[in-house]
Amino acid sequence: MGPRWKGKGAEAKALAEPMSEIISQLQSSLTHSDSQGLLSGCSVLLEAGAEQTELLNRSCFGRPIITAEKDKQWFQLSMEEAFYLCHSLGCLKIVGEDNHLKNDEELWQYMKSRRETFPDFYMAYSHLRIKNWVVRSGSQYGVDFVAYRHHPALVHSEYAVLVLSEENENANGRLRVWSDFHCTIRLCGSVAKTLLVIHINKNGHGATTPLCLKKYSVEERTITRWSAEQCREVQTPETSSK
């Protein structure tokens, strides 16, 4: 199942503005302005200027928050998005509710305490983002993430992503029986998406620090529904010669 572009010229626009370049501009802008996010429960709040607002929207990081302040724009970042900007791109600083700056180690421990599966989800998120996929929440489709080839305004999401890990098998508890496979695959097919299962293997290194991420390995599997109609022999009418 290939990309489904939204309207004439969408593919050309995406090719003219690669996501890697947009993220590079965002990284430069956040670094130059010494941007800081604020931890708030299971998300991070980020105040953005006009330039950063445009770049955050174009790169699909966070969701805009409507406030009464007309001259300011706030974004709500997921934990995966915030840690990616902080740890992987090194362009965002994050402070706690006590207004003290958090280092990567402290931020990692905080996010793990908020969600046990954060190390697995972050590894899957960063794995796709590094490959320049746009990654958004997949909760509306009953999956962990959805992956877009470019901005959602230009193209429909291509993959419905589930994150699995042997170490945290009981935490997600999905795709353990065939009925789970059938239900998930049929749902993905009904919304024109391919099911992408990302399996995280910690290789015995646990998740004590973010340095463990370098020891993890990632396995990708796409799962589709087989249809007998697609494999039947083509019957050609016999022609007789006189």
C-alpha cells in the first residue's frame, strides 16, 4: 500500500521541502533561542515564537494550545517528542515543576515513572523519526503511533504502528492470540493503513539510563491480510480456430 497524497501537487511540495531539512531548521531555531520546556504531568509545555511556531507545525512536533495570550503560542509535546528534541537533537532544555533544569538522566527517570513502557515507545518513536517519518499518536485507531511520509496536510498516514517488547510483554498484552491479529489487521485495512509491528529487544541491558538505548535493537515487521482473491489463477477464455 503506497502513499495516498492529498490533492494535486502534494507530492511535489513534499519533495521540494524534505522533512529532514525542516527538522534541521527547527533544531537550529530552538538551539539559538535556548528554548526551555516545562514538565507538566505526562507532557511538556513549550512557549514558541512566530518562527518556531511555524517550524513546529511544519515538522509536526506537539499540538498547539489555545490560550488568551495573543502574542504567545504554546505547544504540548508528548514525552517521546520532548525527549527526542532534548536527548537526540539536543535543541531543547526541560525544567521540572520546581523550575530546576533536568538533565537527560533525570528526565529519563521521570518519564519512566510516568509510564513503564516509555523506553520501548521512545525507541520506536526515535527509530521512525530518524528515518524522517512523521510520527503521531495512533490512539484513534487503537494503535500506539501512526506514521506519515510527510506532513499530514499533504499525505494520509501510511502505517499503523504497534510497539512490542519481550521484556514488557505483560505491559501491552497485544497480538498474543490470533484473534488480536485478525481484529487489528481488519481495522488497519478499513482505514487504508498497513500494520507495522516494531519489536524492541533490549538485549539484556534493561532501561536504567538513556545510554542503554544504544544497546537496543529494533526489528520491523509489516503484517497484511491475505486474500485468496488476490492469488487466484486468471481464467482466460479458450479461443477456437476454424
